[in-house]
Amino acid sequence: MEEIIALLNSESPADAIPVLTAGGKDNEEIESYREEYHENKRDKRETQIGKTQVDKSVGSGQLKKRVPAVRIPIPFQQKISTTATAFEIGEPITLKASTKNKLVDEITRLWRSNRVDSLLQKLILLKKTETQSALLFYIKDIKPQNWLNKMFGVNEKKDIKCKILESKNGKMTPTFDAFGDMKYFTWEFTVIGQNKKEEKNVFVYDEEFLYHFKQVDGDFILEPKKPHGFKKIPIVYFEQEAPEWKPVQEMIDRIETTLSKLSASNDYSGHPILLLYGDVSGAPDKDEDGKAFRIDMKKDEDGKWVHGDVKFATYDQAPESIKLELEYLEKYIYSLSSTPDISFDSLSGIGAISGIAIRLMFLDAVIKAKMNEGENRTSIERIINLFMAGTITTTATKLSSESRETYFTVQFNSIIPNDLKETVETLSRAVESGILSVKAAVQSLDMTEDLEDELEELLKDRDNKAEKTPADPPTAE
């Protein structure tokens, strides 16, 4: 790290760029993941239909023609990645503050105004499909007398904004120290300048400054460094080693190849072929009712009657083994990627079942989401910390004193539908039996943002009911 610091502050700061970008992911490999996911391209691996299904030439001379191979991609990659993302972050998370103050209100406003719940879904989906993504934080000036100013809370001149960085727009490279802490983040990108020519840029972030390099005549020139206003690297980086479908990619390749070969076979022999034997005439039109052929009969040299015949050529061997292979491949693709098959055909016959049974049905996907919850929680907490750092450092410094007592806990919510009736009945019985407090029951339902206000309303409702209930008449002794 000392080498990078020395280079950035030397007379040739651009010499730091190769050092900072040496450990980045291969953008060509990421591009292949993107094409496989978005464009259904299947020509990267030897087992994919782009390689196994080869076009053929038939005939010769003037009759020679090219017959394209049947290639049927099945977008399991999308199914696996989007379902995993939905189980992890499909339902907006709940932020619970340690106290009530203006800083909490500001962080809550920033979360909503930047639509962070939606950004998280895209960031995690990008991570699962392209193996990396990042969220960049920056300070934006607020125009004076803007009618939107009332939405900026305590801010008067500046606000905090977020932007997703993805590999199709540039190359991102984090630099970590020996303990896994990010010390630098480099973002290389190209824009079209005023002269309609490409201009290469490199942004380097450290804990305090933004170093902006512009390429001029082939050389990178460092502009005056600027404080970015966060006192932390304003980046949340999301990363995993391989795309989400990696454990089952060979099975996906095989099921696509098998289905493509089966479809090609059906093109060749799946439709009936009419075979005519001997002298046959009077073939009926395809739309004619009461179809009939005229078959001539005659005697052979031995005096026996002989005649032609009409038959359809059919494929007598049903492809049971192919059907069995396709079924097992689909089963193991879903199972080994922890992706529930939630198609209409799979769920249409389950009938009315309890909430616990529903959760058991999706337990495999839930386990997978839980295993990633710790990493997701760390990323979300970093987002909150960056909002807080930018607020107390730049946009609303007067709130810095409140930061000492302010922190948030993150609650992940499930996309699996709840049986509200069953939950309410269970909690009601628990309260009546004395093993659960009303406060804990209301908190478990999680149907209100402010628990204390809801409990006050419950007390008021109980008092109002007591006042309206007539007192029991005195009993005569």
C-alpha cells in the first residue's frame, strides 16, 4: 500500500494505475457470463449447443445446401439467478433504529429517496450473473429555491446520491490489504467527449480523496485531487467467485443438447411419411373428406392376384430413455442449485396447506438465502454507514453529535406468503396463556413501523372499550 501512496503523490502519479488495476476480474470472462445470461449465447464451452450442434451440408453440386442445426437454449441461468435474488432480497428489508433523532430521519429519507431496496435487488442480481457489481456514493449540489428542496430534510445545499457500477460500462478493481480491508477502488470508463471522440477516464478512491485521471494524447493526466466528502471509500462492492448457475452448468448444457437433438430427430422422423407400394393412383386432396386411394389389382404369372399398398412410416421406438434423461436433468438442476420449481404446473395441485408446510417446501432455497445473509447484512450496514458518514461530514454536519448513539439493525423479510390468520391465532393464544407479552406479539406480526405508537393505540382502544362497557349492577345481600 505504501508503494501506491508514493506513486499517487509522485511526479508520475499515472504509474499507480497499472498497480491498482492488476488484480481486477477479467472483463472478457464477465462479458461471456452476460451473453450467456442475457442473450442466450451458447458457444463458450465445448459442451454447449453452439459447439455440439453443428450445421451440415447435404446434397452435391447445384443441389447442395446448408442445413442449420437445431439449437434450443433453455434460460435456466435466469431462473436460478432471479429466484435466488428474490429469496435473499426480494422483499424490502426493515431498518430498525436504536433511537429517535434527526439523524435517523435523515438516513431513512436517504434510503427512500435513493430507492435503495430496488438498487439492492439489481446489485445482487448483477453479482450472481456477472460475479461483481458496486454501488458508488457521491455528493450532489442542490439548486437554490428548487421546489424539491422540501424533500431534502435538514440538507440545504448538498445531498447524497447513489449510482450502480456494472462491468458493461467500465472496469472496477478493488484493492484490499492483507486483512481484507478495502484501501482503494479504481473505476475505468470511457465517455464520448465534445469532439465525439472516446475519452478514457480513471477514478481512484481512497478514504478521503478522489483521484481523476484523464487520457490526453495517450497519456493519463491527473487532475487536482478532490475530497469526496465521506471520510470512507464511497463504494460498496459486491462479489462472488462464479455465476450462480456454475454448479449445474454442465447439466444445463446437456439438457439443451439432448432437447436440441430430440427436436432435430422430430424434424426428420416425427411427422408421418406416406409410403406407396406398387401401382397406386387417385391420391385425395388434403382437405377432402372420405379420403380414398385407387389401387389396381392384377394377376401375376402364377395366377395370383397382386396389388399395391399404402402405409404410413412411423417411428416405432418411443424415446423413453430420452424422456427419462430430460426429467432427471431438470430435477437435479433445480435441486443442486437450490432453486424451487414454482411453475403453475408444480403448484396447481397442492391445495390448502399450512404456512409451516409452505416453508418446508421452500426450505432448500431458504437455507441458501440464509447462508448469504451475513454477507448481505455487511453490505447493507456499509450502505447505512456511508449515508451516515456523508451526512455528518458534508451535508448536515450539525448532526454529528447524534451519530454516537445512532445505529441500525437489519431485518431481512421473506417473500414466502404468510398465513396471517394462523399467525394471529397462534400469537393470541400465546398472549392469553401468559407465555408472550402483547408487545412481543405486535412485534412478531411486524405490521407497523412504530412499535411504541402502536402499543399506545392499543392501550387507548382498551380504555375506550372499558368506558363504554356498563358497570355490573350492585348485588343485594
